[in-house]
Amino acid sequence: MKVICPTAPTMPVSLNNGFRMPSWFDLKSLDVGANEDEVGIKKAAEGVHAMIDAEEKSGIPSNRVVIGGFSQGGALALYSAFTYQKKLAGVMVLSCWLPLHKQFPSAAIGNTDIPIIQCHGDCDPLVPYKWGQMTASVIKQFVKNLEFKTYKGLSHSSSDEVCFIFISFRDKYRR
């Protein structure tokens, strides 16, 4: 097994008054109806697609690749999976949302039949739990195998229980 944990590039983030910080794309607001950085989201997804393609060139077929992430990284993982034409093994995400959600399901050109586990704490102050629920509702319109798991008392963080679920998910779908 090979695990790759890329770090987002450092860029100015509007939500943070333009302060430079690691970010996959610009965040303008934490409001569900806010304008999103469509160009930045698509560019970041192209980067994820390029990482998967590089692994494939090194001998790992895309259908053995699981992508995932936390918060903005989870959002990028979901978007990247649905906009990637080659089949992946699965997606594991925590405390996230689906970027450009209004473009779905028509924007989903791939990976609607793979296992996806989406976890969210019900006490998350940054990416509200209702965002996770709304994301799951949107995704369930076009994905066959989404599991949404709620973690009571979990804030915008991980836990041993979430890590165990992710390891179990990976082992269950290992081909």
C-alpha cells in the first residue's frame, strides 16, 4: 500500500482577509449559497487527476486508488472523483461539502458507482453538520453506494472512531 498525503499550496484566502495559507482553492464565505471559486476548484481537481494519472503510469491502476480528505480536502476529493472519467476504488471524506453542488448531477462524469464514505461530526462549527447532510442528499441523487456517518459530539476534527471506520472501509474495498 502507498499513501500519498499532498499539502495544499499556499495562497491568499478571501475568507481569511486575503491571508496566505494552505488552501486548494479560494474560499469566499462559509455561507452555503456563496459564490464559489469555480476556476480554482476545477484547477485543483485537475491536479488530483494528474496525481492519479501519475500513479497509473507507475503501475497502479486507477481502480485501485482511493482518494479522500478532510474539510476542504474532502470537498476536493468528492469533486475530483465525480469529474474523473477513469474508475476509482472509492472515496473517504470527513467534515466536507460538495463544491459547485448546483452543477450536479450533470457534472458527474464518473465514479457514481464506487463506494463512498462521508463522515461528519454533529458539532462542527466550521463546516456545519447540515452541510454534510445536504451534501449527502445531493450525492444520493446520482451515487449508488454512499454511506453517511454521523459522529455525536465531534467538532471540526477527527477521532479514533473515524480513523477506524476509514481503515475498515479501505480494507473492505481492497481488491
